[in-house]
Amino acid sequence: MIGHPRISVSGICTMGWDLDRTLAFWTAAGIDHVGVPFAKLEAAGGDAAVARVAERVAERGLTVGNLIGPGSFRLDDRGSWPAQQDRFRWIVDAAAVLQASCVVFTTGRAGGLTWEQAADALEDALDPVVAHAGDRRVALALEHTNSLRPDIGFVHRLRDAVDLARRLGIGVCMEINACWLERALDDTVADGVDTFRLVQVSDFVLGTVDTPNRAVPGDGDIPLARILGQVLAAGYAGAFDLEIIGPRIEQEGYESAVHRSVDNVAAILDELEA
């Protein structure tokens, strides 16, 4: 693995490429720990795409750390839930085939519901999914989202994600880009690290007012060394998943942006003796 064994590279970093081109890039770059987006699998043929990735797992030692983004519920529209539940079951089955550590998802939109009503609705919507994931021994990881994206999630704080995940009996994906300025972050990490299934890493440039518009770690203003140090000190033993996306990444080019991201985060982890 290039960089560091605790680093995984999400396929979201190459979102404009299809699955096969992404797989080829990972092979050429020596990247062997990855996250695979649902969108790439779906576009590449669903079950057939999972089979192609499974070949890489079996023949080339590729580790699939997570599958991400099975879509999200419209929590104020119960009639739409069955189709989304089917998508969740499919990605859980794919994760089981690929031996992925977790499936990462966002809550879905609340619509006209209050936060509390949306949480109740999510519990109802996820109930059969949680049961299926338990049967397949696949962990689910709830990702909190930027408050500019209420279309995909109503949970915008890591603290709320930890509380809700505990209620649902699932795990958490800590998205550093969405919580780095959160109040008492160190305490939240220490209290909630037992729920963490994945930590996503990217950077943010102050003055950015659109999303998604992330930066290569080290190019922005997030104090990554401090935050990664807090996560490690709390006892987190999992992967740090690079998830860079947006105009800056497109302008630089995927290969360069991914390589620099790996190098920069590896340097931080080495300094922290991770």
C-alpha cells in the first residue's frame, strides 16, 4: 500500500470515472485499501460489478474497507421506503460478498418533519435494514452531513450522530469536514469513539461557499493533525478514508490529488506514530 496502512482511498475521489477506470487507477497507483461508492457499482451493472471487484479482492489482495452511498430515505414519504430498503439490502449483501468493514449512509431528508420526528421515522425505515445487516454481519455507519445538504441528511453534528446511532444500534462515520469546528469535539470523540466505524478525511478552504468543494488534506484550514491526534488518542483503531471531491480536485486531476492526499495524511499519521 502506498502511504500508510491506516489510509483507505474512496472511489468518491475519482467520482467522474467509472468503476473499471477507477479499479485500473488503484492497481497502477498501488492503492490496495479502498471504499467503493454504490453509484459506481450500480452504473457498472450491479451484481456483475460486485463480481469484478470481488475478483480484485481474491486475486490482487484488494481490501474494500467500506461501501458508501446507497441513496437516502425520504423520511416524510413512507410510501417511498420499500424501494430504498431494497437498495440498502442490496448494498449490505454486496458488502458481505466483498468483506467490507461497513456500509456508510446518510439519514435522508426530513422534509417537513421535526428533527425528533425524522429520527423516529429513520428508526422505522431502517429497522428491516438493521436486521438484515445483522444477519449478514455487516456494520452500518451513519454519516453526519454538512448543513448545506439537508437534501441528504438532517443530522449535522457528530454528537447527534453518535446519540442517534446508539439509539439505532449501529455505528458512525465521522466526517471531519462536517464537524471540525463542532463544540467540544474532543469530548465527543472520546465519548463516541466506540461507535466509530470509519473516519473520513479531507480539507476545507475558508471562504468556500459551495458544496461539495473539498481540498487535498494540507491545502486548507482544518487542523487535521490535532483532530487525527484526538481520534487516535481516544482509541480509534480503524481506517482513515480519503474522500476528496469538488472543483479543486477536478482542476488538479484525480491522480495528483489522490497521491498528494495520501502522502500528506500519511505524514501526519507517521508523526502521530499511528
